[in-house]
Amino acid sequence: MRNRPGFVVYGLLGAFVLGSALPLYWSFVIGSHTKGDANDFPPPLLPGGHFLENARRVLDTVDFWQAMLNSLLVSTACGVAVVFFSTLAGYAFAKLSFRGSNALMGFVVMTMAVPTQLAIVPLFILMRDYRLLDTLAAVALPTLVTAFGVFFMRQYLVDAVPTELIEAARMDGCTMLRTFWTVAVPAARPAMAILFLFTFMQVWTDYMWPLVALQKTETLQIALDRLALTGQGQTTDYALVLAGAGMATLPLLLLFVLAGRQLVTGIMQGAVKG
């Protein structure tokens, strides 16, 4: 008889889902009230009717659409670059034999243990010396290649591409790059889609580095920071800030709705292969 999850499993899953959705719900609740209602104690627990009014105030306060376009350009460029370089490097580590490959892979994995905050000061000095501060390039360049992406694609390609298939392609006269393009890339598409989504989400939600690297050029992080500083010296307008945060989250929700099926399929294929 097939074992079925019990009430404990469903209870834990339900608690996890509610805990994950609570920040998004709370942002919408506060963003749909007036400034006075948002600062009341106890705070409101149900959505109000002022979200559209707060959204109009966001558009009047900052150049929200330009900030969203800039964030979209940076996130897409980083996602495409990470998928491209990580697939190439992951294929090399998974299927090519060369001296020092294990040591190099170990070094890549070790870099994942280094906190991102440790690189802030060196990155700032580097961008300042190359005169890239306050440009979108300064935000995108540090995330064009990631150790996690290389490790993720390497682990996927080890089982996804049979070595015999690569040897057969070589015997038919395929070059190394042609073998990669015609054999490895089609098999790696589910993992590439997942890696693009994860990278896009990571760059979209990264709040610290854009605040350090940018001053006048607006991304969503800079726009939300300016919303928080509106009316400085008085009480923070949380209704305005969280309405802007809710508007900034909508593209991510739309992306997950459109790509959710491919995402689940790719994760399930990876789980079966593992």
C-alpha cells in the first residue's frame, strides 16, 4: 500500500507556505492604507482601499518606470551571462578531462562560502578606479559569473549528458564547440531555465550593492530608498514605501506565473537524475 503524507506533513507544509506569503501579504495590507492608518497601533490586518492612490503617489514621487526598466536590463543581462558562462564552465568540469580540474572545482566551491559583504569594499574601489560608479555596468559586472551557477550546471550535466554520446559526436567529426552546442545545450535546457530564474530573482532583489554603486542612476532599489527618505525628519510613510515595494514585486510574480510549469519540470528532472 502506498504511503501517504499525514496531517503533520500537511501542517508543516501549510505553515511554511503561510510564513513565506506573510511578508508579501503584509506589504499589500500596509500599502493599501493611508499613512495615518499604517502607523496606527495595533496595525491594520486586512487590506484597505487606497492602494491605487498610493501607487499614483509613488509614480509622482520617483521615476518608477525608468527604474523598473533599468532593473529589468540589469537582471536580464546578468541572467543571460550567468547561464552562458556557467553552462560552458559546467560542461568543461563535468565532461572534459584536464589537469587540475578537481582542484579548480574545489576552489570554485570554496568561494561560495565567502560572504558577499566581504567583497563590497574591493568592488567599490575597483569600480571607482575604472570610473564605472553610478552606471548600470557597475551593478551588473560583479554578477556576470557566479560560483553557484558553475557548480549547479556541473552537477546537472554530469548525468544529463552521457559520455558515450559525446565520444560518438567526436568520432563523427564534431569540434569541441559543436559538440557542446548540439549535444550538451539541448540536454541542459531545463537547468539553464532554472538558473536564469534564480539569477534574475537574485539580482532583482539585491538591495545592498546597487545602493553602494549608484547615486543618480535609478534602479528599483534606489527608487525605494528615495521613497523611504521622502518626508525625512517626519514619520516614515510606510504606506508609500510598501506600495512601491508591492509594485516592484509584480514583475517577479508575473515571471513565476509564466515560467512556473517549466520551473517545476526542470526541478523534478534534476531530482530524478540525482
